[in-house]
Amino acid sequence: MRINELSLSGFRNYRRQSLTFDPDCNVIYGENAQGKTNLLEAVVYLSCGKSPRTHADRELIGFDETGAVLEGRILSRDREFVTHIELNRGKKRRMTVNGVTAKNAAALSDVLHTVFFAPEDLFLIRAGAAERRRFMDVSLCQLRPRYGEALRQYERLYDHKTRILRDSEDKPELLDLLPEFNEGLCRYGAAIVSYRARFCAALAEHPNIAGVKEASGNMSQVVELFARCGDKLDIYSGEDALTVANLAMGGKGTISVLSNVLPKQAAAMTDAFFAGRVDEAAQMQCRFLPLIKDLFCEANPIPVKAAISAMGFGQEHIRLPLVPMQEENRQRMLEHMRQLGVNV
């Protein structure tokens, strides 16, 4: 599997460029900001229909261009394939393989696989979870083409929902469409979570990967993760309502939202479990459950931001597609916080 020829038009800083590659090894060199990384990005895009550097295809189109064209001649499975992609501002992209329309990125991944590494990847450990998910997405889109399609549909629905929330103040009738979009987000989101769990199990075989946060909220999936790689990875609970259950399966600790509001009590619960006082930890879990439900009754981090703001720590700043917490939910959460001794 190799790429023999690459043609670009209107892609990033390439107005028009054609290249041929040696079948063994190629070294691309030049001054800074001349487009070396852009060239590699184009090859990756031909392999999975997704850029490792940006979410938006429009950013791949040159500043003064109305569209971009990428074409690669690829040797794969002892056959020659021609992958052709057209990107246009404001229009759906067009992809073909040997002249046949590619319905999704899966057709691209069937032809070419790539491994892309850039200096920025060294900062993945320090970067936020979003950057690590993007790194995972690029890999999974090639390994499991159906994942790429689920991810694309999820992002499409997410963008539509964001626009609905943004425009709903002037057109409140748009809110009637939300249930349909929420259902689609749940359906494709569940598929994405499942693929990522299996990917984590595969990564568990690597000696440099030590642990994972499990935050699906699905006890069946928690058990599956422990069954697949519990003896190879340290697994931490990322779902506050299942902390004790996760620890009982062999979890090493928790990465908690609740601890932002009840830091001492959340720590005491895990300490009790590891000290062998399992019944005490379970009772604390049950006592905290109403507040935990409040902290996740709306999209995270809307409730926890409202909670810590009420405690006097910072301002409750929310950006679209997130919206301020509903007043009924806010008052119920504040009452549960008072019952647990929080001064609000």
C-alpha cells in the first residue's frame, strides 16, 4: 500500500502542485512555512477524509480559492486506485475512487492507511481531552471506516443543534426540532463510545499505556472494559453515580465532577472503600446520589459551573451550544447541596 502520485489544486498554500514519490522512501524538506506539513495533511485526508489538524474542511481551501481538489494515485492490494476529492465552500464535498462516488470516508480507508505524526502530538499528554479524542478519531477512522461515518453524522447533528439553539431566541419554533436531533446524537454517540471502548482494549496491549477513565455510565460497558483489559490497564471511574461499583470491579480511583462540589466527602468515600469499609462507602454513594443526578441533569459542565459559582468560586460563564441551567433544576440542586452541608 503506497501513494505514487499526488496532485493538489487550491489546497492550503498550494495553488497547483503535482508530485511523484519513490516507492521506498521519501524525504520532504524546505524552509519553514513552505507547506511541508500541508503536503502530509493532504495525504492523510486522502486516506480517511479527515484532517488531523482541523475539524472544518473549509479551512483546507486556500484563502483566494473557491474550492480545492486532491487526487492521489495509490497502489493497494496489487491494484492501482485513483482517489479524487473536491472541496467547495458552502457545498458538500465530492469523493470518488476510480471514478465511482464514495458515499463516505470508509471507501477511502479501504484504499489507503496512513500514520501521521507531528511535533504538536508531543503535547497530547498536557492537552485537553478534546485533542486526545481527535488523535483517537483519526486512527479509528482508518481502522474502522464505519466509525468515521458515525463520527461525521454526530458532528453534523451537533452543528445543526448548535445553530438551532443559537437562533431559537428569534425563532422559538425551532426548539420543536430538538428531540429529533437529540435522538440522533444519542444513537451515533452510543456507536462512537462502543468503538472507543474496543480501541482502548487494543491500546491496553501497548506497554506505555497505563490507564483509562471509564465514563460511559453503562454498567455493562464498565464490565466489558474490565473483562477486556482490567488486568492490563488501571481503570478510573469517570461516572460519579457508579464510583463504588467501578471500585468494586477493581477500579483504581475516580476522576470526579462531584469532587468539585464535595471534595472532602468524595475523597472520604473512596478512602472508606480502599480501607475495607465497603458498606460505609456504599452508603455515602447513596447519600450523594440526588446531587450527582443534579450535576448531570443537563449537559456537563452546565450544572457544575452553576454549583461552584453559587459557592463563590468564579462566574457562571457558558458558551453555545451550552445554555444557562434551567431555574427549576438549579434550585433543586442548591437544596441538595445545602442538605449535604454546602454553604450556598
